[in-house]
Amino acid sequence: MNDFDVILKKLPAVFEMAEAKVFMTKYASPAHKLSQLVEQGRLLRLRRGLYAKLENFDHFLAANRLVSPSYVSFETALAHYGLIPERVEIVMSVTDRHATRFKTAVGDFAFHEQTTDLFGSSYRIEAKADYSIRIASPEKSLLDTLSRARLRSDNLKAQDMRDYVRDSLRIDESELEKLSRRELRRIAPLYISRAVNLFVESYKS
């Protein structure tokens, strides 16, 4: 095991340059050494100053670290919860910072801006073996998806939105009934979206 293998074991799965420098005092140029390891395929550079180990790479953790604060949402989270059948190619997240997007060797990461109140309204932390990830609740993941769909809702009714979620997003009715109505009603007013509020109205009291 060489010196950098020892250093890698001490670093988290995704790490900033500053975190690596603490263990790289023997290197005249830590940045150059990290660039060499990226060229050798031993590390992945996610953006300037942010790196990831390739072993057991976690796209959700990478997304959380690419933009902070942020958490995974939209169809990405719906697929994670098994609510939609499709595998989502782009890892989509929300942030209360400016919207941005990153193209990396392991895929694209998109970040959508939300108001501070909406952003902080409903997410959870999932613990992994050596780290944790931030992800929207199933309820917020769905409402985020609907708010982004840009549906022409002027002539739509509540049942139309229910049908859209079932037929276009392909979420089973049984899964929709498992969602927390209280949670949906709590966060729906935070969206400037008639489609979101119509969908929430589709739940009978």
C-alpha cells in the first residue's frame, strides 16, 4: 500500500481539496497530485476542488456535496422510493441557491432553485454505512415534480391532476394513498403552482 492509499482511507467518499491537504503535507503540490490520480482513473473530479472515490460511488452523496445546501428530489427521488418505474438519468436536486448544472464523467447533476421556505419544508436524512444523504420526502418529491411539469392548469380539475400523476407519471393509486395527506396539505401552499394545489385537492377529506 503506497502513501496515497493510506491517505485515501482517511478521506470521506467525496472530499474537498482542503480536506485532502490536511493529510498531504509531504506533497509540494497537493493539487497536482490529485490531478495525476484523476488522470490515472483512481479519483473522479466532480468540479473544481471537489473529488470522489470511485469505489462504491454514490450519486446522491455527490449531488449533496456539489451544491450545499441541497438535497435530491423530483423524479430522481421518486425512482429511489420506487414510486415511478423509470431509471432517471439526471440526478435532480433542489437548493435555495441559484440554479446550476454539472456534467461529469459519471452523469449530469441539475439543481433547481427554490425559496428558502419551500426548500426547508420537507426533506429527510438517510444514513448509510459511513455517511448520510439528504433527500426530499416522497410527498415533496412528487409536488416538486408537478411544479416543474409546467402544465396548463387553467381548465384542469383536481381529478385531472390525479389522472396525470397516475397515467403520465405512472404512480400506482395504491402508492398515492400511502402518501401523507397532512404533509401534502402542509407544503402545497408554499408552491406558486395551481397544478400542485389541484393535485392535493384530489385527496378526499
